[in-house]
Amino acid sequence: MAGSFTGSPTALAHLTPRPIKGLFGDNYLSVADLDFTQQFLPEVYEKEVERYGNRTIAGFLRMVGAEMPMASDVITWSEQGRLHIAYDDVEVASTTTLTFPAGHLIGKGMTLVVSKGFITQKAYVQDVVGQTVTVDTYGEVAGLTMTGADVKVFVYGSEYAKGTENAGNSIDASFTTFNNKPIILRDKYNVNGSDVAQIGWVEVTTEAGTSGYLWYLKSEHEARIRFEDQLEMAMVEAEKSLNIDGTVRNITAAAGFGGGTNVTGSEGLFAALEDRGLVYTDADFNAAGGAGLADFDTILAELDKQGSIEENMLFLDRGTSLAIDNMLAAQNSYGAGGTSYGVFDNSEDMALNLGFSGFRRGSYDFYKTDWKYLNDSTTRGLVADVEGVLVPAGTSTVYDQQLGKNISRPFLHIRYRASEADDRRMKSWVTGSVGGNYTSDADEMNVHFLSERALCVQAANNFVLLKATS
């Protein structure tokens, strides 16, 4: 069989050129004749499809916190101790003696409430020797009737005979010192010179809702947004590297990322609440028969034992938020989903414009909103173990070691490194030899991002972390 030239004049004889750009029965190329995609450019949509909508998750700390500069490697602050003296781990050694923890503050002449289960007695302190406290009981029953450990005791007063000397007990005000250290966060965006020269425009809608055209720096824009999100995520998730005894455990920095030095982490929101906050597990606010409201009231009872901050904000995942809506709807038919807006002068519009729905229970006001960070499938929504956080509104008064005086700070605030020479709150700079910047001979442009910051969680005993364990 004789061969032939593909695409020869004979094979294309049926094509008749035309002087104008028009389709006729004898001058078009069909898919059967030639590969159509080799003759025409593909149809390209210049507008980027917003597949995920607003992808940013930052905003939680901007709503409830503040940012302040600092100059040191460590932030140290002191929080006041309890005003009253109480213990929940006392042991009854006999009908007249109690064994207190080491370092207790019980003194002679004090009067005590001693309780275990539903048995409560009043006692007078006759003598104190180390951890052993000798007492006699008021009332008709002589001696302590309860036995064993885990006895609860608190001081309610004192009593002295006439003409006593050296009466009273000198007790220093207790306080607890906490500290945290900043971490350095870095990222960069890289593009080479050849890609810069290949101009391509894409119409995009930014996370803020504005639209426009971006050139090759579209990825740089997204790199910056991702880094800003990570600034908040790190403050929420950061954790210190510690040994079992609580001392710092050094982690060797990645090769080329620290010159052989160590990293030790920082204390973020979740770590602080796990360590010294209130953690409530497996809350079922949607339970039938009023059980959901009973769960919520359990939290209120614990808040009563702490600082009793009147106004609190609830940042919740979707499931918990809807469960609270259902819980409220079962109690009150007023408003959408049973939600009242009393804290906003009963104005639903005022509440919703602020992104919150408000309600009151007992002596507390609550402002509820969804926390996108807990819903996003690429952040905590992937893990789904944290259901929400209750954050007290307002400020706390603490002693600042650097200033040497008491100051008021938001319960949550960020400290970032800054001085007259360098502000490390959010740095950005460009290196390379592309884009009009000439700092090296590399045929590329690098956009660098850096921040050095730490989160301070003060009065963590007033926060509640809602967790799921099953």
C-alpha cells in the first residue's frame, strides 16, 4: 500500500479560503479534520470562582483583646489570690485533729466550717503544730463526726477570750506569678523573574468583599492573608514545651532556621485554659426535659465560685450555637429562635448588627456568636474537639513587673516586640532582583513576613473551655 502525506493539498482540497471571517459550508475546520485545540486558544474565564467565600478565620482576638508593645523576652505578671482561706483536701485524723496541706494558713483562735458530704460542723482552733490542727466543736455534739480525707474547710471568723494578748494571725496577701514568652513567626512568598515577565490578570474578589484585577502578585496577597491568620491561630494554639516537672524543654530548631538555637513554644489560649481555666466537657445544651439548661446552670454555678464577671462572650462552633438556640427556645418564645435581646435594649437589629445574639441567665449577660475558626474544615473544624470558649468581658487589674505598679488590662491581650529601632508587630520586606528591588543577584522576588508576639491570658479562672470527648 502506497504511503501519502498527511495534510497534503489533496487532503485539504475541500477547504476554500474566504476573504472575510465568516463560516461557510466549505471553509471550517471540524474536530474530525484537525485537533481543534491546536487552532484556537481555549476559552478562559478571567474571573476567579469564589469556591470557599471568605476564607479568613482571624477576628476573635481583635474582638476581645488588644495589642501592646513590649521590649523584653519574657512577660511576667501577678494575679491576686483568694481573699478567704479555704481547703478542700483536709483529712480528719481524729475527733479533735485535722491534717492540713503543707504551708496552710490556719492559726490559733480561728473559727472553721468543716464539711464532708451533707455533714457540716463548726469548730474552734485550739492549737496548730505543723500540719496538725487541734480543734473543738461548737454545738451539742463534742468532736468531729466525719472521718477520712477530702474534707472541706473554710475560715469564717475568730473568737478570743477577754484580755488576750498577741491575738490575731498575720497573713500576707497571696498572689500568683505567671509568665509567657513571645514566639517569632515567619513566612515568605517567592516568584522568579520569568514568571513576573509573563503577565496574566485575574479578576478576584478579596476576603474583605472588594473586587478587582491582580497580576502575578495574587499569590503574594493570599500569602499575606494566610500569615495574618496564622498570627491569630498561633496565639490560640501555641503551647510551651515542658518536662514532666514543669521545667522548660528545649526543642532544637530546624537546620538553617535558627543557627542551632532552641525553640520552646509559648502559652496560647487553649493551653492556658487547660492549665488554669475552667474546662467543661461534653455539654449537651440540646438535651430534652430541661437537662440542657441544667448543663448551662452548672457552668453558672462554677462562675459564681470564681470572679462572677457579669458580662461574658460565647464563641461557639455551629452545633453548640444551635443547641443553645434550641435550649433558649424551649424556655422563651420571644424573638427568633427563642433568643432574647434584653442586653441590647431588646433590639434584635442592634444585637445582630454586632454579630451577637444576647440573653440573660441568673445575674449574667451572655453575648453569643459563631467562631469560624471552630467550623472551618482546614482549622479546628477538622478536629472538632473544641466546641466553644466563654470569655469574660472587661479588664483585670494586675501588677506589672516592668512598670512596677497595678494596671488594667483586657483579660486577653497580645504583646509584641517593638522599640524605637524596630517594630515587630507585623514586618514585611522585599529581597531579590525583581520588581524594582535589587538586594541580591537572585533572579527572583521574595516577600518576607515576620512577627514576634505572645498572648497573655489573665484571670483564666473566669474563662470556660467547652470540649468534646466523645
